[in-house]
Amino acid sequence: MSTVFYQTFERHAHGAGLKGHATHYCAGCGHGLVQKYLAESIEELGVQDRTVAISPVGCAVFMYYYLDVGNTQAAHGRAPAVAIGHKMANPESIVISYQGDGDLASIGLAEIMQAAQMGLPMTVIFVNNAIYGMTGGQMAPTTLSGQVTATSPAGRTREMGQPLKMAELIAQLDGPVYVERVALYDNKQRTRAQRAILKAIRMQAEGRGFAFVEVLSECPTHLKATPEEAEQWVKEKMTPIFPLGVKKDLETEPWFAMKKPNHSVQKLMEVIGANKKKTPTFCQAFPEQIDSQDIALKLAGAGGDGAQTAAMLITRAAINEGFDATHIPSYGPESRGGTSFADVHIASEEVLSPASPTPHILVAFNAPSLMKFGPTVQPGGTILYDSTVISEVPNVQDDVQLYGIPFTQIAADLGKVLVKNIVALGALQAATDLMPKESLLTAIQQALANKCAMIPLNEAAFESGAEALCLEMDRRN
């Protein structure tokens, strides 16, 4: 009896009685056989302790209930990308990406093509039953012409496209070394499928390259057929469209001998250029004058205004001070000129949601941003906007403080318009006392560690923004 297969199926009745030996697959489904062949191959090759199976979205998602190996569940279609990560992080692992047709040939088409072309020694098992099985029987990329599905009730027509032949597509790429299509409809085909799966895993274990096995599988439930009728349908209807056989089989020598990456903290610090020195802190306490636990900010403008950079500097400063902080960017379609905003949270303990739909503080670099986000600022909040380019302000919540500071003009007077976001940071600090100015200046200095010549200009921009805000306050008083 295989040691790779779990002996009881704990999902049913906690593994008790007959249900403990049942599966969640429908009678006649091909997944059970394919996973049996996977387990037998893993055991025969003696690679159980270093195998990682990538479970997909779809009927095969519960593969981890059956195989006693490492397992990661990937988002829909992303199994090959996750598999690459496992293989590169642990080159000695045996990585098996196990996917259905809706998963691999539709939403995951880009991932499988790029992974195959990359050619790393990995094994992909592609279960093709010509239907979206788990989600209701919709038309899949491999659905046959004329086949009735939930989304092609009159049959797949020419306007809906032709079924994708994945084995042939993969075989045309330079990366794969072994590609075969097999079936399960009789004992002869099952033996061939078993051998193909064993070979695909062996080629990975020997470091020879990328292997892809497509398995034509029965789905009696959505065919509304008995298991025997479903097998006959695969034989008579699927194999003429998806011919069985080896599509590619290269005699390659073992070549993959990648060393295991160094994951030590010290090495990681070197790679990211982290400063080994302890960053000084300046906050005496969390800025409870804004909120007792979690402060939400939004910085918005056009692409190129520097809203994202300013947001990252605030986040870095907060983290330096020991607070939990998050930065979520949102970009427009252009890097310059398009819309761009960032949500920032600073929490005394833990940020529970990184979005800032109703911020305490808004920094707006252009009129559309102020008009859109100004009304969302919480009562008692603060809005700072660039009065160089904004002349009209919207209606806002009660007690919201509005400060128009000429960010762009101040930066231009300093000789570089690009530092207007640092001018805004200086004004923000003076208006809200979010953190001591030293906290934000330290974050700026860290960000410019490789551009030290820029530090004096940015420090001057920060101080100029703070001075402009103080002058505006004096004017009001």
C-alpha cells in the first residue's frame, strides 16, 4: 500500500468508517486515477520527502487531502508561477503543478507558457476534461466544437473559437523537453498515462528539464453520463480533436545544478541594501491627537507629482518609529500625467485594513484629486493642497481644516519642481504634528542614501513647506 497516499479522507466524518475511505470526486472522475499515478510515481522514485504539489483552483483543489507531500495552493491559474518560486528557492525539491483546463488554459495561459519556455526542471500535470467542472459546467478553452455547456447551451459555435490544444502549443516552445498527451478510458491508456507521469517526474528528478503531461479525463457529472459512457465519449469525441501520443521527447543530459539560495537574514539585508545601524527614533508616543489607534492618510495627484514617494516616506518614517504602517499605491495608465494616489495607514498596534476611503489627512497635488477625495476626509481632519494649481475647493465635512500651500511654486523657487512632494511633507508635519520633523527627515535621508548630493535640497524643501504652513496659520490668526 502506498505511503504517499493518506489512508483516510478526513474531510468526511473526520475520517471515520466508510466515509474515511471515500473521496470528494464524482464516480468516474479521472482525477482519482491521476493522483493515484502521481502517488505511485513519487513513491517509486523515492522523492516523497522533497516533493511539493501545487494545488490549483477547480476540482483538483483538494489534492492535499490525498497526497502526503508538501503542498501549496495557488490562486486561479497561478500554479506554474508558484512552482517556479518553489523550484528556485529549493532547487532540490520535486515540484508538481497540477491543473485543470479552466485553470491552466484560460486564466493561467500566460503563466504556463512562460514557465514552459523558462524550461526549469518541473512537472506539470494538465487534466483536460473539456469543461469547468467545479464551478458549474461552463465552457472551457478545451470544450469541443458543438459541445453543450452551461454557457454554450446550443453547443460551442465557431464564433466562440476552437478548442485549445495545449500539448501541441507547449511542445512548440524551446523550453520543454518532454510533452505527451494520454487518456484514461481503458486499461491500455491508463498504463500509458501511468508511465508518462512517472517519466515526467523522473526527468525532473534527474535535472533534465520541463515536462508536461496532458491527461484527457472524464467528467460524467457534466456530461450527464455514466462512467462507462463518459469513457466512450472521451475516446470517440475528444481523441480526434486531441490526438494522443508523445509531442516532444528530447534526449537531454542532466543540466540543472543550481545551488540553494542563501536565505539568511544577513544576506537579505545585504541584497536590499539595508542599513545595519539602528535607526534613531524621535516619537515620544503615538500621535493620538489625530486618532487614538489608527491614522489614515491619502496622497493624490497626477503621475509624476510624487504622491507615491511621499507616501512611502511617511510609511518608512512610521516603521522607523516602531509603529505598524502600510502603503497601498494606485496608479493611472500613464507614469506621467495619469492619476495616482496612495493610501497610508499608521497604527499603534496593527493596521487592520490598508485602504483609506475616509482619511484623516489628505494631501492633494491637483484639482481633480481635491475634488474627488476632499469630501471623503473625516470631520476634524486635515486637507493640504497645492494652491499653485488649485484655485477652487469643494465642500468638505464639518471642522475639516483646509490649507492651500503653493507646493509647486516653492519647489520651483528652490530650483527643482520635483521636490514639491517634500515641500508637502514639511507642510503636513507642521499642520498635523503627525511625527516629529526629525522622523520624516531621517526617512528622506535614508531614501537618498545613494544620492547624498540631493539631501540638502530635499531638507530645504521640507523646511520651506513647514515655514509656508506656519505663515498661513499666522495669516489666519
